[in-house]
Amino acid sequence: MRRTGIVFASVVIIAASAARAQSEAPTSADPVEWSVEVSYRQLGLGDFDVYKNSIAVEAQHRNWFWSNHGVAFAAGAERITTDSGSRDWAGRPSGELNLFSVGLSWVGLIFEGESDVWTVEAGLRFHWAQSDLKLRVGPDDRNVEVGNGLTGLLALGYERRLTETLSLTVGLSYRPDILVGDAEFEGGGKLRDNKLEAWGAHLGLRWRL
């Protein structure tokens, strides 16, 4: 999965280079945008499989300061489900993990037509973790505390304009771990570090001011 993530990152970098190089690309007619997206994320990548998938909501504010380049500020929430068959924490996990996130991204415009827009995004997300997780150790279910974490974000987005100000958005993303959070269970001490690496599919709405 790491190799696949590197390939995806390379595609984003190449697309970003194309965004910088295009000489005839139109400038953004609306330099300020808001969006709300719902995401489905597949976790359990690489060598860490405590989690299966998640549903997330993210709101984003974009400013296109430099024609084909912009800055995005984001805030969101995510609910992650566990894989009861995992043994990465030396017991059967159950329950859910809630994440509350804020972040900052660079956004590059690849193509802008009359009705279609393609963008790439690269950024960081800081996650506050609220644990509702338990770990079955022997006959007992013990509470698990999870620390905060920092992840990256690489995304490819498509926007279909429905009106002059409203668009439908879809996208694909890869979220690598940068700083993983600690994990500890009640009465037993430290567990293996908590990892949030994931692939994501996104659907939402964007409007321009």
C-alpha cells in the first residue's frame, strides 16, 4: 500500500506541475469558495488493521490568491469503525473512534472549462481523537484511550458546475500518517501506535461567493 501511495503522490505532483505550466488556463472567476463534502474512507492499510472504514464530513473555505493556485482551510469530523478480527492490539477491538480535524492545504487548478473543473490538493490535517473503543482481553472489555494525530492529504478533485455559483464535487484522496497517536488500554499500558492511513472517496457541493 505504501508503494501505491507513492504512485498516487507522483500523479498529484505531475498534475500540479501541469497546473503551473499551463499558459492558456483560465483564471478563477470566483476567488472565494465554500464546500461541504461527505467521504467514505477505507482504513486498515499496510501492516495495521484495527480499523475497517469510516464516514467523514469536511467543510472547506478556499481562496484562489494566485490565479491557478489557492489555499484551503478545512474543519471536519469522522467516525471510524473497528475490525473485530484484528490482532494488532493483542485483543479483539470493538466500538468506534471519533476524530475532529482542522487543516490547511494548497490547491492547484489543472483545468477549468465552462462546466468542468479539475483540481489537485496537498495538505495537512490535525486530528483530535475521542475514543469509544474497547479491547477484549481474556473475558474483559477494557477501555482504550487514543492520542491525537497528524496526517497528510493528497487529493484529486472534479467539479461539475450546476449553476453559476453552485457545483457538484467528487474526488479521490490518500491520507498518509505523519505523526501517529499513542494508544493505551485500561489497566494494561501502551498498545501499538494508532495509525490513520486511508484511501477516500468524496462527494459534495461547492458554492462561490
